[in-house]
Amino acid sequence: MYKHAGAGWNIRPFETADAGPCLSIFRDSLKDMPWRMRNRGQYMILRRALGPRNAWVAEEPDAGIVGFLSLQPPQDYVDHLFVDRDWRFCGVARGLLEVARQQATGPLSLDVDAENLGARRAYEAMGWQVVASASATGKARQMRLVSP
Ligand SMILES: CC(C)(COP(=O)(O)OP(=O)(O)OC[C@H]1O[C@@H](n2cnc3c(N)ncnc32)[C@H](O)[C@@H]1OP(=O)(O)O)[C@@H](O)C(=O)NCCC(=O)NCCS
């Protein structure tokens, strides 16, 4: 459904067998987010979010799953976007967001942790706008962003 000609990965809908690799990427990414470590419910939330109609994975023939995104319809809210650390800066997040945008009825939105400077810079590079500051979202230390 989406192929990156140069990097060799493609994006397809999530399948049940992808849950393990997605969970591994999620768990590894959280190592860089000590502020989220105590949030045990986030694993259950991730499992519930991963389904064939509202989640997509980026897959590379040798490496396997290198990233995933889940989308909450009908709000077109991106509740997970995680890329394997070895595959960052290769356009995987941009590709996943492009696929999600094609499925959505309007601009995408998401909440990013204020401490997550890398993700904030990535969204800024992709033209996302801050529409609510950390305090205004009602969620501690998160900012609401919308896609171009
Ligand atoms: C944030 C994240 C999803 C970005 O994924 P990615 O596949 O590396 O992003 P892309 O390669 O598609 O990059 C898209 C743009 O963002 C830029 N970018 C990506 N990460 C960046 C960073 N840490 N700092 C600055 N710019 C960054 C890229 O350079 C690119 O811009 P360009 O096209 O102008 O060169 C990835 O770093 C990640 O999984 N982080 C951990 C989990 C996380 O924080 N998820 C977001 C939760 S809201």
C-alpha cells in the first residue's frame, strides 16, 4: 500500500502476528522516556489499539517490523507512532503518517509528551502545528498537535 523505493520497507495493515514486534519496539522506545515508565496501563492500551482496520506497520524484508502507527477513528487521532531506533531518520514515521492521512477524513491529531523533544522536532519538521499547550489539553505535560 506504500513502498519506500530507496529504503526497501513497505507499509501494510497490521496483522495479529505483528503484535509481538510492535510491543518490542514500544518497550524499547520507552527506555528513552523515563517519565512514562510507571504508566503500566500503557501496554494494555497499546494491545487494544492494534487492529487490522486502524493500525499499520512498516516492514523491511530482512529486519521485519520497523515501525507502527495506530489511529482512533472517527477523530483521526494518532494514539501510537513508534519506529525502531535502528530505522529512525529513514522516513518511516513520515510514511506511516501519510498512510494514516489517506485513511482519515481530515487532518490528523495527536498528543505528544512535552519532554519528548525528539518527537516534537520530528512533527515540527513535518509541518504539524501546536493547537493546545501542555496545560490546555488537561493531560499533564502533553501538547496537542494537528497535521498539515
Ligand atoms: C518520533 C519518531 C516516530 C520519528 O520517526 P522517524 O521514522 O525517525 O521519522 P522520519 O524519518 O519519518 O522523519 C520525519 C522528519 O522528522 C525529522 N526528525 C525525525 N526525528 C527527529 C529528531 N529526533 N530530531 C529532529 N528531527 C527529527 C526528520 O529529519 C524528518 O524531517 P525531514 O524530512 O525534513 O528530514 C521516532 O523518533 C520514534 O519512534 N521515537 C520514539 C517514540 C515516539 O516518541 N513516538 C512519538 C510519540 S507522540
